[in-house]
Amino acid sequence: MKITRVVCAPGRTGFFFDDQRAIKKGAKMDGASYEGEPVTPGFSAVRQAGEAVSVMLVLEDGQIAYGDCAAVQYSGAGGRDPLFLVKDFIPVIERHIAPILVGQEADNFRRLAAVLEKVTVGGKRLHTAIRYGVSQAILDAVARANKKLMCQIIAAEYGLTIRPEPVPIFTQSGDSRYDNVDKMIIKGAAVLPHGLINNVKTKLGEKGELLLEYVGWLRDRIEKLRIEKSYSPVLHLDVYGTIGQAFGNGNYSAMADYLEKLSDAARPFKLRIEGPMDVEDREKQMRALAELTRTVDQRKIPVELVADEWCNTLEDIKYFADNKAGHMVQIKTPDLGGVGDIVEAVLYCKQRGIGAYQGGTCNETDRSAQICVHLAMASRPDQILAKPGMGVDEGYMIIYNEMRRIIALVKE
């Protein structure tokens, strides 16, 4: 079954592009927007509409396979590719990718994905968002041509087995970190709430007091609203380096003291802290997180640290996992580029005894989220992010329903 046409359509994502550096420097919220000037190159405002490109591959029999190119909310930060704007990148797909894919047999995902990975423009690899979306479309094309589910194609090509069991879903609150938690508890989310703790003064507290209070509130709210006593979600909070800002990036003892207070406040629930520090450099970040992980383990503090910033590509993930920089690694799906690397990252983390969090961003689309479920059902990460958006209901519905469809079909 050959690919006969490649068609691109501009799209919107489920959230926004935000200038993380400007926010860390104190840009203030103004309704759904931010006041102040952008800092990161490419941004025209601190917050601007998220953009996506839907890539459609038309097959010989008229079927249309598609995937969505999307980039993370905090594009251009933490060592990531620059801002992904439709006007800049649809021409790249049409000029440099379409001629290569048209006429190809949609017979093997890994073969076609390898063809995509070799494409360069001006001596540089394609933007991660392009590789992400086009590889989704390739996977869908191979699945349609073979009359299989996308997860079945991944399982067959990587030698995996699909189990008809759900992968734990992690929900994110955005700035509505109180009202949205109620939604998570009512829906029975396995991991919550993310929290978006991205400012010391307004969200963590100069001495960590605001986050400490919030963790205590989370514990009490779960115990109050849960219907079944057996419901015991993991508390996973992304702090965007603010603990390091408040207590000193190199002061591992002080950071560990604070993490111990947070874990005490979370009891009886398990606690994960994502991105405790951000030192603005890959090597330094790995070493700092590895040292804090050692400190936490030596003191037997019941908290899991999650690597995120500066851990973007498959190579980065292997590097952090090999050096035990964190107890879990976020595999931020758009940052890896081709979706085959997402599968490889999950499998590598499991091999190294490191937790695998198949994440992503609120700034994705419904389509990229659905395809990520297929990757997860084949590779079995420890948790998958509910996405896109920050409203909980929509992202959780997309991930949960696609997962349940797969489970129902593979049980037959």
C-alpha cells in the first residue's frame, strides 16, 4: 500500500506557548495572559497561542493516515528546539519531506521512520515537532495498510506484548491547582496534580511554605473526597527548579531537608517531585540531580525525584538513566522527535531500573495524545500524561477512552 500524497493543515494545540524564562524572571499573570516582555527568541509575547501542523498521508486505497506536529509549552527553554510556528514549518514539510514519502510502501514503521530521521535541511536535523508529527502519520499509515492497531504495529516491530491492562494516568492542574484537583479525585486519576509550581514567590514560597501547605491540603482533600478507601493516588508535583532557587542549587542538604518535610506532609500518599532544580546546563543538571538523588536515598527520604529539564532527547534520557539522575525520567514526547525514540526511551529506562514517565505537554493535540496511548500500551511506561490542555476533563477523557478502546479490542 503506497503513500500517494502528503497534505498539511494548520492547527491549534490544547494550550499555549509560554516563555519560561520570562515567567521565571517575574512576568505576572493578567487573566489568561501574562504582562511583560518576552525573553526567549521567537516569542512575540510571554504567552501566545499554541500552533500545530496536521500531516495527512493519503494511501492508494483512499485511506488517510494522520499525525500532528506539536511542540512543548515551554519551547526554546531547557535545551529544546526553538518556537514551532506553522508559517515557518509547513513549507519545510512540503519541500523536504513530501517528495521522500510519496511513492513509499507503508509496509514497516521502523524503516520509514529511519528514512525520516535522515532528512536534513541546511545541514541540520528536522525540528523535533516535525519528526514527532510525521512519524505519527507514518505509524498510522502502516497500521491502516496492515489493518492493525498502531499499538500492534509497535509491539510486532519491537518484540513486545500488549497486555489488556491500563497504564496509570497522570493529570495536570495548570494554575487551577485547587478546583482541578477535585476533578482528578472524582475521576479517580492514578497520579495527580502536577501543580505548575513555577514561581518561588507566588507558588513555592521563599522558604517553601506555600508548597508545603498545598501538599497538606492535597492529602486532606483526597481523604475527604475519595469514595473508596483503597484509592491512593501518587502525588506528583512539577516544581520547575524552584526548590533549587529557594534553597540553593548546590545545597543538597537543605533541599533534602525540605523534601523530607514535603514527604511527611504527603503521608500516607507517595510523593514525586519533578525538576527540583534547573542549573541551565545539561551536564551540570545531570550531576546536580544525581547528587540530590544520592542524598535522598542515603537519608531514606520517601520521595521520588523526576528528571525533566535538560533531559530531552533519547541520548539525554539514556545519560540521565545511566547516572541515576533521578528515580524517574520524564520522556517528554514532543522533545524526542520521532515516536520510535519514545518507545526506545521507555524500554531503556525499564532496562536500567529507572521509572519511565511517558509525558508530553499540555500544548499537544487530541491526535498526538491518542497515538501516545498506543505507544504506551505497547511499551508499558510507569505512567502516561493526560493531555492536551490544563482543564483535566478533556485530556483525561482522550487518554482514558483511547486506552479503554485498545483494551477492549485486544481482549477479543
